Amino acid sequence: MKDKIKEIILSVNPGMDVEDEDFNIAEDMDSMDILALMEELEDAFDIEITMEEKNEENFSSIDALAEMIERLQQ
């Protein structure tokens, strides 16, 4: 799942260093990229990211995104 998330991030913004341990999606991507990322994640994983899930904590790392996606797929 994490590889797919990285692939989607790079499709939205090819300049991101998804291998950087300090990579923080909420801080390193602009709001338009984050909106595009959410849409791509919803399509790729057949989920709906609710308003309560749209927070900085869930978009702080690839691990946090993966955990959110797993919760939403249940």
C-alpha cells in the first residue's frame, strides 16, 4: 500500500522526495496538491476521505496516510 501511496504522491507532484524520512505531506505539499492527492487516493483505494479524516495528523506521513486508508476501507 505504501508504494502505491508514494506513486500517487509522485503523480500529483513529481518533485516530492517521498523517500525522505522527514517528508511531511501536510507541510511539503501545497493545498492544491493535497486536494488532488485526496481525490487520487479516494479513486485508487475506493474510499471516501471524510471531513474528520482531513486533518494534518493523517497527512503527516506516508505511514499515517496508510493507517487512515486502512481505517476507511473497513
